[in-house]
Amino acid sequence: MPTTWIRYNESPRPEAVGILAIEVYFPTQHVLMSDQEAADGCPGKYTQGLGQEGMSFCNDREDVVSMALTVTHSLMEKYGIRTEEVGHVQVGTESGVDRSKSIKSHLMKLFAPQQQPGQQVNEQQGGGSCSSDGCQPQVTRGPPAEGTDCVHACYGGTAALLAAVAWVESRRWDGRLALVVAADVALYAPGTAARPTGGCGAAAILVGPDAPLVLDPLWYGNHSEHSWDFWKPFSTLPYPAVDGPRTLVQYLGAAGHCALRLADRLQAAGELAAGEGLLPQVHHYVAHAPFNKLAKKGLSRVALMDHLRGIAAGRGGDRAHQWRSTGELAEVDGEAAGVRRRSSQEQEEQQREGSAGKEVVSEQGQHSAWVREWIQEEDKNTDVTPQALPQGPGNAPAPTLAEVPDSAASRTAKDTPSSALINAARHQKPELSPEGPVAAATATATSANAHEVNMLNAAAQPMAGPRAAAANSRLEGLLRGMLEGVDIDALTVSSYDSPCATWRLDDKVLEAQLLACTAEEWLRKAEDGAWLQKQVGNSYTACVWQGLASLVWRRGTRLAGQRVLLFSFGSGTIASLLSLVPRGGGASGGGTFAASEAASFPEGQSVQAEPGGRSCVDGTRVAVAVGGEGKCGQGGGGGGGGNGPSDLRFTLEAMQRALNLESRLQARVRRTVEAFDAVSAQVAASYVCAVPYEPGGDLADVARGSYYLARVDEHGRRWYERKA
């Protein structure tokens, strides 16, 4: 029997690894938070207090297994992914229906093995021989045997994604793609404060090289600690045990820790100056959202860390960050005396941080070199026509040159159109459109000034005018007044366990002021991602990825070149700040589909892009031909093969078309609070029903094409079918 050997040390390494495709699922039924408020006699508590609009729910015909099957089937069908293209499957959940059998094992029914007679792969390093094209990873046709379930509260989906990315980037990678699935049901007991923070849903993510959403390997900050704030001790109930106040503290503290550690990592790599903030470097923010208000508080904590780092570095008054002027801050403006640090202390801090950066090996900077390369490529290839900015409600007029910050005042008149676009998008309220706030201003740059739109810091310039400077000064004074008598340098903001991360977490006055200061920043950078989350509720492991899908749906191709900061949190506690860098265009320069194709290819059909960035199918996966050479099994780099993904199935536009969120949300059925309570009681009762068990939920509430629980047999085995 012939044997195929793999020489891993000569295999080409994948580039631009990240998210190729994304799909989400939410059940057909939902209850409005305004109806829940009326039933509970607390008007405004859930819509204004929590910031939620609706909550998805399902009966006992659907669970995490059925939703995982549904979203996986939908992803593969919409994007034309064949089963043999997937070599690794990871699942994130905290709502498993079995304490031994994984959800991943259920998904294997979707991957029918295709045996290759007379061939096997011997996964040993060295030996054998290689073809004239070089030694490349050997692709097999077997099912995706690698991967399993990841469990840790709401963080499981992110853990699954990171495991999938690590597999693609490792020597174990066999050239195929990785699939990540996150699915959960968040249900809380009747009468509890957490009841309106539930929800359910799933997300499926395809991971591989040459991705339109690239995971930046340099941008990550992690935090983990032991905490009893959320746990599930009983298998006979769907309800978790929750210490609500403690969970809020853990969430906000973790956001602070992750922000400081990410900033330290970037500063050590030379990507961030001492005291320079994170938020000015990013265009969009997506967060895990148990409820919308908590996600807003999380963003405000990241902003607070930016300011504390600025103060510690002696640059607080010079930071290019944006703050909203409010009456609350004006009241404390005169009270803030501040802490005037000695110049020797400032110099010592700057020298210490500078020496730390020099000690770091430059390899970290090289890891993100592809980001800069493809941005430069994007600058060269962008060629669009400017349009006039619309005026009217919600649309801010273009600022004059006098209002532009000093750092940009020297720009010539030819730079004004794109600057106007950036500022108009900044001050504009988000609209319910697929493209989001920027689309309402629908103006783009000319080829001469396109870099202002495409560069990573384009949408994060400081708010123009004296009002912004005054607001920034007021907040600076507020913080300095609070720090009076405290040696901020002694707080060691760059230490691994910095007390700055949890500074004044119990100060509700400061919390309210931070929310007011970051309100405009939230509208510009986070509202698009929160749009779907507010309407479907908390889906635990899938929540943050539904937020990413929401951002892609509302922004589409306009995301290209705009850095996304993503905060994932799981109670107990594990959290991460990650960053995705969207790539625009495609093999043919635009990466567009014909309207009739609707972001989907027929099963089994190969993809052939335009010359110069063509794709080929080697029988098991789509492989990218780089630099015009017909080599399969290697992903295209960020700087090669055009300014965007080479496979037309996997582009920002393809994602947007496939998601189609607005029409899917409109197709849902609104239920009364009484109906929601009855269904929830039925689901809770199903946990203690004797077997065999026949689900009592109405099959009419399961959408066509979705999987559902058909029965539980006398051995407790669960059997699923797909609704025709």
C-alpha cells in the first residue's frame, strides 16, 4: 500500500489566518423587552436600564445540539463548503445536554467520510520524497477527526476559535479548513433579576488562511482568575447559579486587565508609545454582551485604562482621545486640582518603559508585518469616486480646516473630502441599515487620499474643535483630583496584576461619568456590533460572534482596513481582548458576487477567480494560487495575490450577503410574555422527564431547514432530524 509522507519543516506556512466565513442562528420566537417590562411593572428597566430590545427563546424541540447542527449546515450550504474541505472542528458551549458525549460528535453526522483506497498518510517528519513543486501539507479526505468541545462559561466559543487558529498555524495543519461552532441556551429562573438577560442562538465560523477577517497575532491581552460569580452545579435544571453583582465586577475588572496587558504587549513590540491609548488605534469594538449596558461599561473601562496609562506616562493632557462634554463633568471641573508629578518621576517612568521595549525581540513586530503590507497595497489599489455628504438630521456637516486637530492642520485642500467623510461618520448616529453609520454618509476617498480611509487609525482621529479639548481636560482633571495623594507611578500600570485594572470599580459616580464621556465613542465604534445582540439577547458562547456578524452585516466591505477590537468574557473568570483586521476586495479587485449567486455556490462546484489571484480546488479544499503560480495547499498572504482574499466565496461582501440579518429578524414571531413563560416552564420540565421522552414543543415553531430533537429513547440517547 503506497504511503504519502509529510515533511513538515519544508511545508509553506499559511498567512493571513483568520475568519473566512461566518453564519449565525437564532430561533423563530422572541419576546420584546417592552412587553416584559409591562408584565413586570417596571417601565424602562430592561429597555433603558439594560439596553435590550428583545430576547430569543425556543421550546424543547431545539437545544444546543440542534442549533449547532442547523448553523453548521447553513454555513456550509450558503458558502458552498464541501465536507472534505474541513479538517478540524471545535465547539464552544456551556449548555451541553450530556456530561460525556460532545456536541462535536453530533456534528460528525454532517461529514460523511470519503475513503481513498490504496492511500494513507503517515504523519512523520522527514523521510519519503517530495515533488518538484516542493513539500507541502498532504490533504486527506477523511472526516474532521481533530477538535472537540471547549467549556468555560461564555468564553468557550473564543477558546474554540483560538484552538482552530492554532491548528491552522501549526505543523499539524493538513491544508484543510477549521470549523468553529458556538451554541447556547441562556435561561434564568422566573422572578429573578437575570430573567430578562437570557437568550439563545448559535454561530458557525470557518477558519483558514487568506481570510477577509485576519486575526492579528500581536494584538491579544488575556486575563484569568478564580471566581464564584456564575456556575451550573445541577444537571437537573437549566438555570445557573449567579452572583449578579460579582459577575459585573468580574466583567469590568477583566476588561481592565486585558486592556493593560494588550497595551503592554503592543508597547513592548514598538507598536504603541508609552501612555498612548488603545481605543484611538481601533475603528470598531465588539464585546460579549450579557446585556447592552454592561458592554458599554466595558468600553468605558478600556477608555479609563487608556487615561490612567496616559497620566502615568506624563502624557495625559496630550493624549489624542475623544471625550464628550457633559454637565456632570463640568460640575467637577473646578474641583480637580490634580497630582503634579515631578519631572524626574516622569523621566524615570519613560526610561523604564523605553528600556522594556528594547529588550523585546523584534519577532513580535514581524508577526504583524503582513498587516502593514496589505494596507500599503490597499492604498495603491483603491480607486473610487467621491460623493457629496448628505445633510439633515443625524448627519454632521464636514468640519472646516480650523476645526481639524493640530496634527492634521497641515493637510492640503485635496485631503479634505476623505477627512470630511471620517468626521461625518464619527458624529453620525447609527441607522438600521446593513452598512451602518458610514453608509448613511456614503462618501469615499479618491485614489489620491484613500489612505485616510484605509489606514488603521483613520476613524480614530480626535474629535475636532475646542469642545473636545475642554471635555478631555475636564476628565483629566477629574481623574487627577481622584488620584490626589496617590503615587500613580507606584500603581505600576504595566505590571501583570496592576491595581489600575480594578481601580474604583465600586464608584458608581465615576462609572456614570465614564459612560457619559464614552457615549459618542460607543455610537461610532460599537453600536453596529451591538445591533443584533440587543434584539436576540445573550447567547453565551455565541454572543460575541453574533456581535461580529452584526458588524459585518451593517458595514460590509466598508470594514476593509478598519481594525476591530473584540472583548470576550466568561465568568469564573477567563477573558481576552483580540483584534481582527478586515481585508477588502478580492481576486478580481472587488470581490463581488452577481446578485443571482447570493453568496452561495452549488455543492461540489469549484471556484475559479480572475487571473492574478486565482483559486483552485485540489479535491479536498480550496487552495490559493499565490503570485501567479499554480501551487495548491497554500494560503495567500496579506500582501500577495491582490489586496483581498483570493477565494470569492470568502469575502466581506460574501459574508454580508449570506448573513441577511434584517430579513431574518423580521421573519421571527413575536410572542407574549405568557407564552414565553409557558415555553420556559416546558423546557425546565424536560430536564427531569423520564425516558423515553417525546418533546412537547410545537414543531411549527421550528424553521424549515432547521434541525430539531425528534425523541429521547429509553437509554437517554437523543435523536435529531431536519425539518423539510
